[in-house]
Amino acid sequence: MEQHRGPLMGKSYLGLQTTPQLRLRGELVLDGDAGYDEARKVWNGAIDKRPAIIAYCADAQDVIEAVAFAKSRALAVAVRSGGHNVAGLSVCDGGMVIDLSRMKRIDIDPVRRTARAEAGLDLGEFDRATQAHGLATTMGVNSDTGIAGLTLGGGFGKLGRKFGLTCDNLIAADVVSAEGQILRASPTENADLFWGLRGGGGNFGIVTAFEYQLHAIGTSLLVASALHSYDRAREAMQFYDEFARNAADEVNVDAALLTLPSGERFFSISGSYVGAHHDGERALSPIVKFGSPVETRLATVPYLEIQSGGDALFPRGRRYYWKAQFLRQISSGAINALLDTYARAPNTSSLLVFQHVGGAIARVPISDSPYVNRDAAFDCFPIAIWDDPADDDVNMRWARDLWSAVRPYSTGGVYANNLGDEGEDRVRDAYGENYPRLVALKNKYDPANLFRLNQNIRPTV
């Protein structure tokens, strides 16, 4: 890959030979450089955008330089760490990608049970560092997801019902503002900005480092799973709904409709327990005892293995599309809609996923953070996965049809991190009564909407 370090010179495109120059300790990749096509890729292979410049930042000062340069050229700015956003908002056409993926320092304080983590870390890197001390905090479900986008949008994970969302465990953050200043955000410093970072997305600045509260969980959890044939899926889904809504905080139990390569369809239930394993056996045993599953498991599994267990289903480079919504319960009408529409899935990679929320998440007051959908029990969404661009329409249509079929049974809310490019109304659905407060914050910290390639809170000034 061609590298540009120091002042960016000798490129007439965008007038880059004139001042102000872009000076980075990191690396610049321009359209036309060797390695450019690889550098512009993100996790979702359906995204094909061509930024003018990709700035791989080495530190916060590089981020400041990149922001100043983008503003001087009126360039659109996309911010990327893990690049896992389904809508591809971490890359753009014709603008600048400010890439944090090489900023990976992490410092653990095992006594205070805290971590200071730079924004380029992915979940696997973060988890490996904290697990060296038997510690963890809520951190997603795919190990190559970036911690930055996950945290800023809320952050689901196996520990969420016990310890809250990722953003609920945020202690402080370092932020590069639209004015090119480094701001400290915490409950006592720029407290309004700190509030906005805890679920409001990347609307208010570029976070270069996060500080998290960690929790002692050991290095393994008890897990239970059951696989039910499709002709028994209705009863299994009814069981799942009741079991999950009444589960203790220590229990996280997700589920999915899935198809094997043979074409056989199943309903899968997968639970984990945060706490003593003997208590977990009592709490999780109903999962393996219910009905007549074709396969069950009850075992102690390393936490790192649990956290990477879904990676094989979501490799980088395949094409992805989904639409999500929250449910308070899985009613009989929702079950009918789900089973009918999933049966028409276009390929064996198609999934319908339930993520279990509630518990500690639900007990945080709505006003404490932008994340407003705390009364939900499940996040429900079809995931279309395919490879051939010729199949785009059929896969996306199936996901939309399934979402529409379940829509009458939803809360109307949506998780910001699961939003695609769905318009301003759906962004408002993510933030509900907190939306006006977010607009006021946007007016203060980014009135020109420099940071708009996200689930955008539009300023009104």
C-alpha cells in the first residue's frame, strides 16, 4: 500500500498540494493508491463506496488534523473503527474516512475494575485484555465489531441484563469536537456531552478513548442451548417468550429461526448465566428440558469462546441487510407472522434473530441516557445474508416483508445500532422523548452537522 506521511504533497486532486496541509503520524490512502480498494472495504460486502481519502490516525492529534483538513475542503466525514455498521455509514463517496482502527491501546486497572480503551479496538481485543484479569463489561456479540460504534449506540451483549448496556458502563470519554478541540466527557466534565455519548451515536464528536466500568465474571459462563424442529417451533417460541420475560437478571437467552445447508429449518434457543455455575444449572435447565429438542447442550464455556461464537455466521465481505424493531412480548400473532414469512426465506443463510434485553437495562431511567427503549423484552430482526449482487432485491425484499409482518406487534421503537438507512422518522423512533434534548446538544456541539454520516440528529440552528 502506498503510504503518505507528514504533509500530504504532490496530489492535485482536491487541491491537496495547497495549504492547509494534512500532517499525520499515521497513514493516508488516496483513490488511485495501491491498496485503496482494500482500504475502502467495510464488513458489509453490499457497501461499495469510494472516499477521496482515508486517514488512518495514530493518535488523537491525528484526528484533530484530519477534522481540520476535512473542514477546510468541505469534505464529507465518515468515522470508522470496526466498520461493522450494516448501512455502511463508516465509509463515504468522495469524502474523507477518518479511520481509528489502528488506535488500540488499552489499560486495565484490576483494582478499580476499570479499562481505558482507545477507539480502534474491536470486541475481541477488548475482551481478551479484560479477561486476563477475569473481568468484563457488556460488549456485543461478534468479536470483530468495533467498541466505538457499539458503545455510542447503546451496546447489547450477553452481560447486559446483569450489568446494563455498554453505554451504561461508560465512565468517561475523550472526544475530538467539530471545532478540533479535545474534550473530556464524564459526569463532572462536559456532563451534557457525556449524556449524549451514552447512546446518541457519533453525532457530537469523534471519541478517541473510552473508560469503562468492569465486572468480575471469571473466565467462563454456564451456557444452555436447544434446537427445535420447525414443526415444533410454535410451541418452542411460546416457551421462549415466557421463559425469557420471566428470567432472572443473570440469565441472557437469545433465539433464532435458522436453516441448515440441507434446507431443514429450526428454532434455536441459546442461554447463558452470569454467576455461580451451580445456580446457573437451576436457572438454565428449563431450556434443555422443554419439549422434544433434536439437540441440547448444558456446559461451562470460556467467555471468550461465547463472545466469538457467532463470528462464523457473519464473516466480513458477505452481503447483509436487516430491519429491526423491539417487542415487549412474542404474541401468537407475531409467531404466526414470523413462521409464515421465514418459511419463504430466499436462502439457507437467512436468519430471524431475537436478542434478549430487559433486566438491569430496564431499570435505568429513560432520562439518564439517550437510549430510550428500555421497556422492551426483545430486539427482533430478520437478517438477510447472501453473496451475489444479482440477489440483492430478493433478499432485501424478504427482510422488509418479515419486518412489516411483525410491525403490528412491535413497540414502534428501534435500536440505533440496528438501523439501516431508514430516514429521520426511524431515528426519532430510536430516541423517542429524548430526541429534542439530542437536537439541543447537536446545536451546541456540531451546529454545522459535520458529523452527519451516522443515525443523524439534525441541528436546528
